Amino acid sequence: MFDRILKNLSILKKFLFINSIFFTIIGLFTFIYIKNVQPNLIKKKSSNHIEVINNTIDNLTRLNVNFVEEDIRSFLFSTRFLFQNLDRVIFFDNKLNLVGDTDTLDLDPRSFSTRLDTIEFEILTEKKTKEITEKKNINIGKKNSVSLNDVLFNYAGSKNFGTPFTFTQEEFNKFKLTTIKNVMQNGINIGYLAITENANDVKAAIDERKTFIIRTAMAVGIVILIFSFVLNRYFLKPIKNLVSYTKTIRNKNPKTTNIDTLKLRNDELGLLSNSLDDMTLELQKRITHAENFSTDLVHEIRNPLASLKSASEILHDTNDIKQRIKLIDILSHDVQRIERLITDYSQILKDEVALSKEKIKKIDIEPVIKSVVDDFNNIYKLKRGIKVSYENDKKDKYFVNGIENRIEQIVANLLDNAVSFSEDDKEVIVKISKSKDNKVVINILDEGEGFKEKDTNKIFNRFYSNRPDKFGQHSGLGLNIVKNLVDLHNASIKASNRTDQKGASMEIIFPKV
């Protein structure tokens, strides 16, 4: 049940709901405790009253004391020790006439009638209230003013008659506990005995507990409210902003949510905001990249597909053998081109996944470059007579921060591009050196036609269109792949024409280790 309720609530509402349940339970137990602590404290004092009353009745019976003023007065003087620590002991005869009062032992001139005119009291249990009110209709509610004679009259006619009856009363801002009981001699009721004791300690104890509980509840409530404000202001509200930010990004809403303030925080939310913003920017970058790439890929495939369609239609209609052979060559060429496009596109996707898992470390790239140069010499020196030479500036080590197989891929792609645009029996040179600021530099020089573009940076764009005729051997993605890998290493790449002779130059500069 609670799971269903809490499921659809916010964190703040969950917090307040749980605390309200907690407060309700604590309040219920507190109410039960307060409700029972007063009767328990009164019961303890009442038991002492009952003991005193029983001892007094025993002495009255033993001494055969009559319930008249003179005899009771003499009895009180002689047995005053029985009533130590008690505020007052009052005797009534069976007709409810006052016959003795401990307050008169010192010849106090105060009138009994004024002292006993009215009292304020509370009945301990509803059962006793009903028993007392059976004979006389007295409205006994909280703090109703009735006379002690009325109480005794109702007590005499109730089912509780014959057993001690205790009640509390407030008199002149004093909380008092009174116990009454009839006195029996030889089976005849001869009078009544009332014992009163100051019970301010009971009231004080109850009030103290109530005050403590109320103050504690208020303090805890204030703390919860303050905590709720802090929770909402500094935690939940920022989280809502982050949620709104993600929704805005998801829906591509032009009205973006600003989380720059959150990014300035030095706590976990600040870290989360920065991480989320970086991730969002990276995702947006990748989405844009994928969208642009897909658009470019469709555009590049459309041309060979159109050529394939036209060639296939002409091939279907012609019987000329030479023309059919030419058309078949066109078909084969276009199919190969589409195949290269798809292959390179798949390679790019694989690289993006792999790069996220690979770690950059400090490596010496000279052995890597030598290995690639040897591989190309083994292939193209025999096939086309093209020699790939290696040169360095005689330094001991050429350390860079990078990924070994990715640097190998960079050099291989650049060499493949250089060889493709070189004539047979020409030379391609790979140079490695260190700059004045100790950066590692790789130069790849060929003897091809060079670049016709003034802005050579365009050649690193995907499917760059202004290409030589020989470009039909490539998909147009190779240099773009190289550029992405170079950027991964925080390096730079520059394309230019050679100044010493005809040909192109590719220069890669790695940052200082």
C-alpha cells in the first residue's frame, strides 16, 4: 500500500509523508503515555491514603471513638502522627456534618463552611463517574464546581460505597489529591473520612512531560521544515533543473535550461552537472556528426547508384559487345566504390566504439613507423616500383602520448594516400624529427601532382569533391579518419605542396610529452 502511495510522490513529498507518519505514531504513543502516567502517579499516592484511612479506622474502632466533634478532636490530638505528610484530614458523621478537621488542631479561626464551600475536581474513570451520579444528577465534567457534601452524598448512594474513592481537585492554584471512605463499626456506617494531600508534584510532573514533549515536537518540526527547505532549495530544485535540462535536450527545444550555476558548485551536484553537460555536448556532437555523415554518405552513394542504374538500363538494351564490356567495367567500378564507402563507414563506426575503450600511454613511435614503412616497401616496391624511404634526425627516442595501433593506422592511411597519387617508380619519404620545443614531427612526402586547392584543410572533410581522377580508387573517408585520429592524440595535421619539388607534404605534430 505504502509503496503505491510513495511511488508517485516526489522526494520532498515522500520525506514529508514519512515524517508525518512518524510524527503520528510518536504522538499516539505520547498520548497513551500521558494518559496513563497521571493515573499511575495518583494511584501511588492513593494507595498511601488508603493505608492511612485503614489505620485510622482501626484506631477509631479499637478506641471506640464516637463521631462527635469533641471525641474526634481528642482523637486527632492523640493520633496526629498518623497524618504526617498529609495536608488535611476531615471527618464527617453519617449525616454529612463536619465533626473534625486537622486544620483546626491549632485553633485556626477559619470557618469550615468557607473552606469547604466548593472544590474543583476530576473523576479518575468514567465508570466511577457513572457510579457517583447514579443517585444524584450532578454534571461532573472537567473543572465543574461542586461541594464536597455533594460528592459525599453521591458516594453514599453509589455502588462504590464501602471502598476508597480518590479524585483530584484544584484549589487556589493548588493541585490536590483527595481520598474518601466511609467508616463502619459493628456493621453500621458511622461517618466518613476524607484525606487531602498536596499533589502539585504530580501536576508538575505531568506538565513538565507535556511541555517537554510539545517543545521537542516543535523543535523537531522546525528542524524538519528547515531540512525540507534546504533539501528542496539546494538539492531537489537543482535536480529538477537537471531533469528539465535533459528533457530540453531530448525534445530539441530551442528554449534551453541554463545549468551554468549548477556547474559552479563544488559538491557532487556540481560534478554531476558538469558530467551531464559534457555528456550532452558529446552526444549532441555525435548526433550531429552521425546526421551529417549519413547525409554525406547518402549523397556519395547516390552518384554511383545512378550510374549503376543508367549502365544497367543501357546494358539491357544494347547488343554491341564493346559497349557491353565498357558498361560492365562501369558497373564493376561503381560497385567497388560503393563497397569501399560502406567498408570505410563501418570502420569509422568501429573506431569510435574502440577509441572509447582504448587508453593513451607513453610510447616510442619510431619502431611503429619503421614497421609500417617496411610493410609498404614489401608491397609496392615489387608491384609498382615505388620506394618508401625512412629518415630521422638522429635523436635517441621519439616519445609521444598515444595509442600504438592508432598511430600505425594514421601513418598507413597517409602512406596509402601518397602511394595512390604517385606514379610508378617514384619515391615516398617518411621523416621523423623533433622540433625546437621538443615536439615529435612526422612528415610524409610524395612525388605526385600535389594539391590544387589553396585551402588544403578541405581535403580532411568527408567526401571532399574536388579530387583528382585517381580518387576513384578511394572512398573519400581516409583523410577524414586520419584527422579524427590525430585529434584524438591532441596533435595537429597540415597538408601542403612541397617547396623543393613537385609533390604533396603531410605534417603531423604531436604535443610535447
